[in-house]
Amino acid sequence: MITPTKTIQLACVAAVLAAANVEGHGYLAVPKSTNAINGDPTQFAATIDGPSTLKAVNGQSFTMDPESNAKAFAAAFKAQSTYKSVRALVDAKGVFQPGMNKECGVTSPTGEKQPLPAQYVEWAHSNSEGFTPSHTGPCEVWCDNVLAFSNDNCATNYPTAPAKLPFDRSKCVGKSMLKFYWLALHSSTWQAYIACAPLAGGSSGGATSPTVAPTTKPTTAKPTTKPITKPTTKPTTKPTTKPSTKPTTKPSTKPTTKPGNQGDVGKDADVEDCEDELEMPDTPAPTTKKPSKTKTPKPTKTPKPKKTKTPKKTKTPKPASGNRSLDFDTLDEN
């Protein structure tokens, strides 16, 4: 005979057994993951002791209610610089359960390849639940070593069933592995959930360690400062000063003085010498000596005196006409 006490005990056992058969805290629904262990496929992969891992700031702690714990974690995580992502934190501080894969948790990295989702990565707990509401905390979606999605409190901010995470699909095109990380902060011992799904059409070698640091190093200013300063200063100063001073001073002084003086002397000598020769017809010596003094310009002076000597012959009869006298003997004979 079953007593009421036994009935209550049997009901409790049935409830425990039913709970054991119900999916735990969630699984990767899209893209679909492949389980790698026997047992609960929704269980967490590792745990992290919160107070010894991060230092709470602003008077907060990791022993409050789930929502307050999530806010305390977000503030403490932003204040530190050791871990660049939740993935890096789990890889460094996670204590993995026996039989768990450090890269993919309860899932297999070599499972059946799945197509890349068109818009959302989906996480499900059951048909009526995505994230467990009490398991507040951050989650991330990675494609190979590229971060495609992150949020500080996925259980609160994405409450649908299944939870739909709007990842950056462009960062996952051509990648080989999609990985999901979720850190539940409802207690001071954090629970880390990890799931993997190989992608169709991607290259091999997707399940490698994250490379968050190389994305920050190439953006530093070290390679850009050195090549900008050195080549710009030297070529601008030296070539502009030297050629501008030397060629402008030398040719401007020498050619302008010598030809200018010779031309002026030749012009003045032509006019003045001709006037002297007209006034002194009996002294031809100056006309012969001047060509010997200047070798090149004198041949041009010799034809000019010849042209001026002809008017002298016309001037000579004028004084003769003034000195004419009458011959009276001749007049008488006529």
C-alpha cells in the first residue's frame, strides 16, 4: 500500500528524473552543432571563480542578484586590459569539466558542416526559451578568429525563443568555423558555455586560438610616423636654395656690362668723329689711326668718312665765290 508520504517521495523522484531528461541551459541551434559527449548536451563546459579573476569596481561585487552581477562584470571587464574578449578570458581562466573540449565544449569541431546563417545566429534552451533568464551575462559569436557579435547581457537583451543574435555576416563569409561563447554570472562561480559549428564553403583550420591582439597592433601609429618626416624635409630645402642663387647672379652681371659699353662707344664715336673730320679737312691723320685702335668695330667707321667727304667739295666753292675779283682788262677787250 502506498502511503501519502511515499507518494510525495515518488513525485519528487519523478520530478528529478524529468529534470535530468530536459535540456539544460541551451545549445547552438543555428547553425546546428554536433554533440561530442554522452550526456547532457546543454551543460556548461567550464567554470571560473569570479572574485579571484576580476576586481569589481565602483563598490560593486559579483555576489549580488543576476542583473547586478552582470553590470558589475561589464564594469570590471572594461576597467581591465588583460583580457580582450570573453573568449580570451575563458581560454585563460576556465577550469574545464572532464571530457570537455577546450575549443568547442560539448560539441565537435569536426561535425557536419553547416551553411552560414543568412541573418541570425540562434541559441535555444527549449521550444519556449532561448537563454535562461536567470543566467545573465555576456556572449560572443566568432568566425574563425574574427569577432562577429558581442553583447554584455545576452539573456536580458535577447529574450526570444530561440534567441536571435544579429551577427556581422560579412565577417564570416569564407570562414570555416563558427564558435559561440556565453558566460553565466548568476553566481560568483561563473559558468562558461561553448559551442562550435563547422561552416560549409570555408577554409580549413578554423578551430584555432583567437587572435584579437593582431587586430589592434596594425592600427598603431608606429609604422606611419617614420616614413612621413624623413623624406619630406630633406628634398624640399636643399634643391630650392642652391640653384636659385648661383645661376641668377653670374649671367646677369657679365653679359650686360661688356656689350652695352661697346655699343654705346661705337655709336658716340661715329657721330663725333664725323663732325671732327668736317671741321678739319687738312688733317686726315685721325681717320687712319682710329681703325688701328679698335680691331673689330673700326671697319664700320671707314665708310662713314667717305660719305661725309663729298659734302666738303660742295662747301669749298662757297669761299671762292666770296673772294672773286673782276678783271678790268678783260672787260675792256670785250
